[in-house]
Amino acid sequence: MNLTVPGYAVERPLGEGRTGEVFLALRESDAVQVALRRVSPALASKPGVRTALRALKAECGVLRAPTLVPILDVFEHQQDVFVVEQFVEGVALSDRLALGALPPEDVHALAMDLMDALSDLHRQGVVHGDVRPSNILMTSRGARLVGIGVAARTRRRDHAAGFLLRDPYDAPEMDQGVVSPLTDIYALGAVLMHAVTGDEGPYDFFADADAVVDELLEAISAAPESRPTTVDGLRLAFIDAEKTRGAVPAREQPLPSPKAPAEADVPAPAAQAESPRPAAPPRTTPLPPKPTKAVSARKDGTVAPGERFEELLDRARPMIPAAGAAVGLLVLAVLVLLLLPERPDGMILVEPAPGLLGDPAGQRDERPGFQASLSPFWLDRVEVTAAAYRTCVDAGLCTPPGLDWPAADRLPMTGVTWLQAQAYCVSRDKRLPTENEWETAARLPGRYPWGDAEPGCQLARYGVLPGGPCASADGGSGAAPVPDLDALEEGAFADLAGNVWELVDADHQPQRGPGSGEATVAGQSTLRVIKGGAWSAGPEHLRPAARIGVRIDYAAEDVGFRCGRSEE
């Protein structure tokens, strides 16, 4: 091996695929190991391929699913085109399947990981084009999908030249050069069929097919129109099929609420709706009343803990006859000042009851879930605005964002890293909320931050990209302005679901069990958690349990934050 690439010390070959050779290399600028893919010269020489591959870097820069191995760079050297990917230690799924079928629980974990990866790809308009066991790595943290988009960018340029021949993971229409999300769904179904049966195909007939195999057979239908139209649609069908055979537990039920939210907060069922919903979505999360704590919310966002005040009054009453009315009232005033907590402007005091965090039937990093009981905490009613962050920068307490400033002062502050968000909160005598705190607040009304109704375009801002479920006729996208506090319903949070993802103070761990979701621990993980979905996300990310891990230095135009504070 005599491969010399400026800026990289090539160490050894990792393998060879349909699009070229892959080498382990050391990036000399920071001494980080990477996977260096040299695209086959026959493919790289085709018209348009180099331009299409160079576009991969920008397209993959917005991908966040931890199950995807990101493309870090695309560059040319002499006559070669190189694609640089993050290096991940793992065993190729093809090597594991050579030993036979996977156990049902491993098939489920594999399916959830691959669906996470492809869902994120397709949501950003990227097609993988080469989903196959050799491009799937089995790691200690689950499956990872590599080779994003390289085959899709080369195949569609010259499908007739025979460089890439169809095999059991290629949809039939790829013979005519068609590469689309539906071809990725076909390949995903074929990979999972291989994992379930231990056979590489063909999968034309199974006399004893169970519900799971039936769903996968539909995914690998020769007719594209007969397949599930989205990865998320296949995910729901797959989980339902697994429930039928008892392979996974049912999704958690809505958290019990001692008292239903006000009637105005509960959307009417579609069958009862007499007129369309108003054009402007409320995007708020009302706090339901609690039987054990008298909590009253004020317009400025403060909360008066009524039960605590009654307790103080009970303490003061015996003092009044003994010391006189004037002294007794003075004692009462002192008790109120000393013992009542601060009431920060624009925040709500959340007094959580024990409840489920995570999702036993959700994505891999949401499982298995656990019962948690938290101490009371304060949480901002709205996301931090660009105007508020600019004030912090002007005061010398915060650093400017790495990306462009939001276009208007009332928009959520985006383009900042986890460290910048935490610094802002500290400058306000606050902190980022933990994941457990954030999720607890989002779950108070029910299954979603607005209640138990399924996601709708009038309940949250999501899916507004062209082709998305809530896309506008004019093709506009981006975040909505942060609501004024005076315009919110009493005791309501705004945009806990949708608008922008929100950074929280928690390490991203591969499972959601006891101990996860707490404040970050130095050196425990390089990934931080974002919650709540965004204008660019799909409805599956609006669930309180949904989470994504991003690097500590990650910044994006659809990621913002709000601040929290401990009760004391």
C-alpha cells in the first residue's frame, strides 16, 4: 500500500466496497483517526460525479442522528476523489450475519438504529443509496450506518455502465437509475429480512411468515408504490408487528393527571370539530392543576406557592395573641420574606410528581425508561431570544454565535453551542435545565406538551420544510418568533415541542435508565442532549421522550435553548 494523501497519514486498508477502497488514516491537523474513502476512479471520472460528491459535505452537515457516521470532508487530490468519514470501531453486520440470524431483541435494536439513521437522512433530503450489511457497523453503542450518499451520487450519473450491479439489497427500479428514499426503504427491509431469517434472499415466499416478516415483505415489494412511503411509517408498522408477537412492550400510556386541563386546552376530536382551527397555533404547554400543591401562575410568569404561604400563616397565628397584632404581622412578614422562594420573572415553578421518563417502546436511546421523582425547579416559559442573547454579548458575558445571528430580535437564539448556552444562563443566575427536568415539564399536560392530542400543525411548529407535513404554500421555513409573556395563557410554557430544538444539561447515553438525564459529568460523554423537535423535524421528535445527541461544539439554525434554576 503506497497511498500518499496530503494532510493524512494512511495507516492500513479497512475494506473495499462498490464505490471504492476505505483506509484507516490519521488526520495530521488534530491527530484524529478517520476513515478515508478513495472513490473508484471509474466512478469519479463520470460527468457530474465530483460536483455531486462535493455537495455531500454541506448536505451531511445538518445530520444529527447518533446512528449515522458523518461525512467530515470531501476533497480531490491529483486524479482521485476522497471522502472523509468519522472512524468508528465496530464489526460489519455482514460478518455477524455470516454466523446466522440475529435474536429477536437484537433485530429490534438493529431496526430502531437503522430507522433513526434513515429517517434523519430523508428528512434532510439525502438518500443513502447503498444500505447493506457491509455498510452497517455493530458497535458497543448499537448499529452505525456508514457510506452516506456516495453510491447515490455515483449510481444516478451512469447507471447503464455496469459499475454498480443490483443485488439482494437493491430495489428493482435501481436498474433504471432510480435512487430515492423508497430504494433505501427497500434496502432496509432486505437487511432486516436477512437479520430475521439468516438468509440473504430471495424472499419471495414464507409459508410460516409472522407479522414482522409480513411487514418486511411489504417493504421489499418490487412495486415502489406498495412499500411504506416513509421510514417512520415502516417503524410504526414494525413495532406494531413486534407487539403482536410480544417482542416489545407497548408504548407508555399517558401520565395520569389528577385533574384534566381546562376545556379550552383540549382540542376537539376531528369528528366534533365544526370549523377549522385558527391559523395561529397556540404552541403553549399549560400546567395542569395539582391536588396536593396550590399553585397559581401570574401573567409575569411567577408562581405563588399557596400551600407554603398557608403553612407560614399557620405558624404565625399563635404568635399574634402573645406579641400583639403589630408584632405578629411583622413576624409574618419576616417569615414570608425569609422562607418563600425567589420568584424569577418569566419562569414557572414546576413541582413534579413521580412519573415515567424515557420510552420503553421508543427509539434505542429512549429505552427502557424509568420512574423518576425530581425536586421542584424553575423553568423559563419561553426560549431565549436573539435580543436577550445580544444583551449578554454586549455586556461582555457571552460570546457571539458561530453562525449568523437570527434575522429578528424576537426569534429564538440559535447558532450557539452547548457551552455558550450554559454561559448565558449562568450570566442570568440560572443554568440549563437537566433532561429530566425538561422532560418532566413537557409531560405535565399528557403525552405531549399540549396534552394527549396527536401532533397537528396548529399545535406546534414542525415539518415546515418543503415537502414536510406542515409546509406552507410559499415554501417558507425557519423558526417562529418567541411569544410575548403577556400573550401566553396563565401558567403556560411556549414551544416545548417544535420551533427549535432545545439544549439541556445532560450527557447523551445509549440507554435511558436511572441516572441518565442528570447534569453532565466531565469526561463522561462528548455528546449533549437536545429535546423537543424543531421547525425542521418530523412529528416523532415532538414526544417528550425523543432525544438526539450532538457534539458539545455543535451549533445549528434550528437549535436554541431556555434556562432553568433550582428551587432554592
